[in-house]
Amino acid sequence: MILNQHIVWFQKIIETSIALYFKNDCEYSQIEEVGYPKDAELATLMGVDTITFDEYVVILLALMPHISPQTLDIFFSPNKNTGKPYTEFGGWKGLSHSGFLPTGETAAFLLAGDDVEKWAAVMALFSDEHWFHKKNILGLEGAGKGEPLLSGQLRVSDEFLSKVLFNKEFKPDYGMGFPAKRIGTELNWEDLVVDYKVEMALENIHTWINGHQTIMEDWGLKKYLKKGYRALFYGPPGTGKTLAATLLGKRNHMDVYRVDLSMIVSKYIGETEKNLAKVFDMAESRNWILFFDEADALFGKRTSANTSNDRHANQEVAFLLQRIEDYDGIIILATNLKSNIDEAFARRFQSMVYFPIPDEQQRKRLWENMLPASWMDGDKEEILKLAVREEISGGNIANVIRQCAIYLYATAQSKLTKEIFLRIIHEKQ
């Protein structure tokens, strides 16, 4: 989008609104006569077909502090009668930004002036039903309890701002404000070694990702089926639960975010819910897979409510249940023991996938895939025979190979012998 063109247009909007409100000379009798640039690129960025005049004004108002903050300086003009800023302009001051930050009241002033009836139409732009909210474009934040709805800060989402300014998708950073980390893998779908049942269960999830729109909308099943998809991966450590989640994301061009439960769970009442809300709020309207590793720390069985701590813990579970049911994307929980997961969650899983220790054939494939060909010499077949006898997970196989690599590098050797392999694999037991 051509930002300079939009800035010039918005400056005209401000000048016209102020002139009409204070009954100064103006070439227009109402703000809509100014017209607006029907930018197809901007509509495409937001995933809509058309944008109305009112919507255009609100979008540009929300963007101004980021692309042309000086354009809003006119709203600092004091009321000559009171010596204070005009209340009807709205606005608030940030912690470090010295410019004018718009609120919903600023939008109402520009679009409605002193027409109280039209204020209702402006308020509708900030409802949960409007596509501004549904597509996570912008919204009002920070209105205090009992204060007017439109007094909240008009804030554009980081996701939309990234598209406008940098023409790329926003990737949130891991930290206290967002306790989840994007994870990936260099491996491909063909590298996943699992048994047939696991493979079929993963294929079902893949099919849902690609076909849920048809299933829910075209076939009319959204009346009967809950939105989203929830899966539980369980089994011993190192059997591929995390890898399967990341490969599902990679296969379907979806980001996978692993939720850091150490930053989520808090002993303080209400904090766990707030931390979880940060993740779910950010994930709404994004094509993500949320992955909760070691999920029993948060989704474990409830206790009888004998103490205030027990009641608080049960409230957290109730909050989790609600957010999980409301989330329309993919949620994967991973745990070592299925029995540790609260039954209230278990009933809401669309699939429960058991990842067992790989059998002998699967272990052979894993060893063959991971052992570098340059290491192998005349002992290759002997080493593989010894290796597959050890009933260990894929994660432990990777650890053994790492130790072999360290030993070979430290001793300046280029070949892995049967003797070296035996010593290292027995040390790892």
C-alpha cells in the first residue's frame, strides 16, 4: 500500500472533521463527502473483500502513531474556555511516546462529531462481532472499570502492523509477555519413524487441518461438532511426540508454538489464567499449532476442594477447559503418562495417540538414518546388529550417536568401531 497517499488523505479527514465540528468554512457538508481511496491491497492484507468509509478512517487512525505521529498533533490543541485539551478529542499519553495516542473517542469525533446517534455506529466497529476483532486487526484496550467504552486506547495488532510496514507475517518473541516459543525441525515427514497406528492417527490430524472448512461449513456439521482439534500424545520420553507435532506444522505450513509451562503456572491467584490468556489471545485468528509439552503439570488431575489452594487449582482447570473448547485451531498435549491427565480434558480430545518404544525394525531404520555413512567401515553390520538389540527410544539413539561423535572428534578418529560403539552405548544405559 502507498502509505504517503493514505497519510495525505487522512490529514484531509482530520481537517474536515474539525472544520465541520467547529462550524468553520469547509468545502464539505459532511465527512463522507471527502471520499476515500478504495485500496484493494489494504483489503487483501486484512482478508476482506471491501472496506467501508468508517472502517477506513478507524484503520488509518490506528496506524497514524506508527507511520505519521505528527499528523495527530492537532488534537493537542487546548480548549480556550477551559485551558485543557478538548474532551471530545479523546486520546491519552503513552509512557515514552510524546505524541497523541488515539482512543475510541477520537474515532467517534472524526466520524460522528456531535451526532450522538451516529456514535452507536462507531461503537459497533469495536464489538466482538466486527471483523476488526475477529481478524485481530485492531481494538480498544485499557479502559478502566466504569469508564466509557470508547475511552480505551485504539491499538492496531502487531500482526497487522507487521503486514503493513514490513509485508511479512508477525512472529511473536518468546518472553514474559508471550510465554511460548516457536519450534521447528530440519527433518521431513519421511524421516518420522513410528508404528502404523501412530502414522494413521497423525494422518487423521493432517486430514482435519486440510479439510475442516469443508467438514464444518460446507457439510453443515458445525452445529454438531466442536470447533478446533485437540490431540493427546503420550508415551515414554524420546519416542517422537515433539517431533510429530513439529512435522505436522511443517507439513501444513503452520507455526508450532511450544507453551512454556514454567512461565505459565503461578502460585498467585489469577496469574496462571492471565498467562494462559496471553497465549490463547495471541493464537486466535492465527494458523498455529499450540503444543503443551509435559502437559500434566497444567492439565493434571483435580483434587477435592478441601482448601483454598485446591479450589484455586480447580478454577484454573475450569478456565483451561473453556479456552481449549473455544480455540478453533490445533492443540496438542504431550505427556509421559496418560493417566496423569484430568478426565475432564481427556473427554475433549479428538484423538489420543500412544507413542511406544520403537520395535526392532523401527530401531534399525532409526540407526541407519542417523549413523553417518562416513563412520561405517567393515563393522557396519555388526554395529547395527548390536544397536537394534537395545530397546531404547529414538531420543536415546540420538544421544548415543552424539556421544559417539564427541568421542571420535576428541580422539581424532574417523571410523566407528564395534568396540567404541559397545563402550558408549553401555555407558548410556
